[in-house]
Amino acid sequence: MKYLLATAVLVAAVLAQPLQAANLPFHESQAWFCEQCTDIQSARQVAARYLAPLQCRDGGKDATAPHNDGRPRQLCDAPSRRIVLIDPNNKQVFAFVGHSEFSTAYGFDFKPVLHDQQLPAQDAAGFQQLANFYHDARKTFEQLSLQSATRSIPTDLAAVAGLPDNGQCPTETALSYYLDPNQRVWLTTSVAVAANGAGHPLYQYADSLDVGRQPRWSVAKTGFTAGALSDTAQIEMSRPPGRYVHEFTQSEIPHSVMNDYLVFDVSMPGFDSQHWPIFRLSLRLAFSRIANSYGSGGLNIQTDNPCVAKLLNRLAAQGTIELRSGGIGVSRLDDGARFVAGIPRETCLVEVYQVDKLLAQFAVPKTKISCGQQ
């Protein structure tokens, strides 16, 4: 019956309820971020969607009168639920307590009952802190994303174009960071240091938090703990509070129109012993642009730049990646191999694995070195 909660009949019923600020009892509690909850009226309409669904059962001896079609009447009820809605843009918090009721003994004619709820002081402070923290976290990583391209500006113009004429290949590229977990660890550390630095909104939380009320977030949720009370606010919006985009000025693609970039979801599981936030970055390959390609279920690179072969050979020699062709391990590629689009007859497909996970695949000219014995 959840789909009925979005009907115009339901909205009208919600708006018709008398609203009173109160501290009413409830059986369960839920909290949600809500970007469209800009005032009490809009928040009230959204809150109706999160009421506990009705649970129906046969009426038994208490409701045995049959309907015209012979079906027995039903008894339906739902637990009362506290709904807390947080507007992350304006940092407002709205709270309601409500339940669903049937207005007839059988059928889909029901009505929600909602009342404004006055939050206890401890809850109100915790949810307000959560709203502030979410807002500041998102602002911080928006700022860091805008500044990312200035952190690794190459000094060699040939490296910018990805041209190996002078024997130098670009090293600060999206492809190298994607394939090398050590570079991603360095990136995570540098982002964490920058996020905690003076001038960013999260700086105010460093070394100033009550241990019993520390905000945190994962990729799916943002929450806070306040004494014996623990609440988690679900994220219902287009993106989580921490999404970091790292832009690269170097690429294996010469003279690319757009810069490559890696997109990460950021989680913050807590704070260290010095009360500094701990950050974790999870790569979103499908949203990233690597060597002029968008990743989805593995990366298919089509470029004729030999710097790709040099990168793969270096990582394979370090044991960071494994190269395979036709299911056979390949120790290295021809340094001068020029990667070609598609899989013509005189090429073979080289796959790049890391701990048995396929990361990328390339079509390369068929040679004994690059393609084994094929």
C-alpha cells in the first residue's frame, strides 16, 4: 500500500489535519534529509510518505460482518512514528508524529494523521548539529573539488599532451591513479589533510566535539550519536554529502578537449584520537573520465599513445597489476606498442587485473611479447 501514500487524496488529508506542537509518544523514529523541505508545509507533505504502512488482518469475531461480495471485514492499524526531516541547504529541522488510519472497514480509503512534534532538547541539538555538519561537509568537498586541478600542475608541456618525444610520460594521470592503489592512498591522505585545514568549513569541528555527540557518515547514511540516543538520517537526495571530484591536467590522450577526472564517494566513519575526522574515498568508476573514456564494468581504453604501455609495464613489474591475454599471463608489453581502437585481426586483447578483478582492457598490436603465443 505504500504507493498510495503519494496520492493527491493522501496529501489533501494531511493538509486537513489540525496541527499542534506537542511532545507526543511514538513507537519508532526515522530521520531523513529532504532538499525540498523548505518550510513546514512542504515538510508536512513529505512526512506523510514515511508513515508506517498499515498492517491488515481478518477482523475475526470483532468484525465479521461480510461485504456485499462475501469478503470478511479487515482490522488495520499502524504504529505511531516520529518523522524528522532535515533541510541540508537551509539547515532547518522539522519533526512530526503520525500514523495511518482506515476511514472504512475495508478497501483503500485511508487517511494519515500528522502532528507537529516538539523535539526534546537533546534530540533537537543533535539533529541541528547533523544539519550543520552535512551542510559543511558538502561545502568542503565542493571547494576541494574545485581546487583539485591546481594540486598537480606538470612543468613539462610534452607531459601535458601525453607525448613521449622527450622520453617523459605523464605520471599524474587518472589512469595511473585508477590502476595504482598506492596513489589512491596518497590521494585520500592529501584530501583528508586538506579537508581538515583552516579555511574549510569542517575545520571548526576539529578538536571541538563532544565525544558523545560526534557526527559521522557513510556512503548511504549520515548520523549522529547523542548519549544513549542514536539516530541516523537517511540521505534522500541526488548525491551524498561527501562527493569528491579530482581533476587531472595530465593525460595519456594528447590534446584532449576535456581533462580527465576521478569521482569518489566520501565516507567519514568517525574521528581519530585527536578528534580529527577520518575520511575514506570510494571510487565511482561509472562517473569518472579516464584516458578519455568513461568507466562502466571495467575500463575500455582506446588510445594510440605508447605511454599507456610504459605505465602498464611499470605497474606489472611492481606486482600492482597482472596482464593477461587470452587467459594467459603476460609479463610485459612492447614499450612501443600503440594501442588501437577495436580488435582488428592483427591485434589481441590485453586485460588488466588486480586481485582477480578486471580493471581495464586494451587492444594492442599482436606480438609475441604483448600477446604471448597467440
